Amino acid sequence: MKLTRTNDLKAHALKIVCHGESAAGKTRLAATTGCLDETIIISAEAGLLSLRDVAATAIEVGSKADVLEAYAWITESDEARGIQWICVDSLSEIAEVLLADEKSKHADGRRAYGEMADIMTKLIRSFRDLPKHVYMSCKQERIAADMGRMLYAPSMPGNKLSQQVPYFFDEVFALRVYRDDDSQEVKRALQCHPDGSYTAKDRSGVLEMYEAPNLAAIKTKILGD
């Protein structure tokens, strides 16, 4: 039996999921780690054009085999030893690819969704548990809540998986896009705490309600320099 003091516990690697509407800047957030030469982006989306002005290394995946190959490369290859950040863009797209594959195997749609959810759960945990900083993006969906209220949350194929996603991570951010009242400039912010309308959480307890969309700054604030 291992006893420990909770006030001695410290985070060593960040585990982040961020949800946002289309074109909010979720892919672009992967370029803010502050160490692009030590960052790998696993992309299941045709959205890497937004990173055309940065020298980031990406692995494009289009199947379960591609994702597993990327994971094996990260965990086993000498080339990947120096990687500090793993960015997966996006969980939603990977799940949709896996669901299409499972539907081709099973006539029963419920079984296809169940198999996809099981595979995705294992994949998320496998990447999350690596001794690296992990950032995963996710589509956003609007859910009808109580008393006519709408809740914005991570979107995945199947209700069960969508509901589980926030529980896998220490940090759940909603990438908000808004127009500044004074300058009329379009700006972005990471919502880090729930407000009844957006799913968010900060287990570190050090983040403000809204933070700048910068992973390096988030890392410094939670872990220190």
C-alpha cells in the first residue's frame, strides 16, 4: 500500500482537450507550444493549411492502422525521443474514420458505434498516459440541457463517447471566438471553467476563467518555468 500527501502532488505533463466551432483556431493552437522542433502533430483533418507559416512536423492519418503506426513511432523510434508535445487534431475526425471502418464490418449500427467507442477509449488513454504534454482538439456540439438551456461540449460520434471525453483530461478548454466591443477586432480566448453554457474544467486550479490561446503560456502557468 502506497501512502502519499495530496499537497505534495505535482503535475509533470499536461493533458488537454479543447473543443470549439469550425475555424475557431483549434489546429492553430497546436503551433503555440513554444517548442515546435519538439512537437509532433497527428492530423486526421485537411486543416493543416492554417499552419503553413510555421515549421511544424505532422503525421497525417486516415485509418486506425495509421494512428497505431503514429503511436508506435512516438513510443519506439529514436527520432521521437526528444518530443515534448503530442498534438492530436482531431479526436472527432479520428472517431469518424474508425466508425466508418466499423460500419463496413458490422450490419448492426449499434455494434459499430460500440466498437468505435471501445477503440477510441483505448487510443485516448494510450496517448494521454504517455510521459509527454498532450493536446487534443475536438469538434463542438450544442446540446439541449435543462430549462431550455443550451450546453456547448466536445462532440464525438455517439452520445456515450461524447459524454466520456471530458473525464479523460485534467484540462478541458472551450475555444471562444468573439468580437471586441471597442476595436471590433475578432479575438479568441480559452474558457477554462464551466459557466453553465460551455463545458470546461481546470484541475490545476491556477487558471483564470479565460486565458490567452497559447499552450506555452498555459504550461508555464500550471507547471512553472
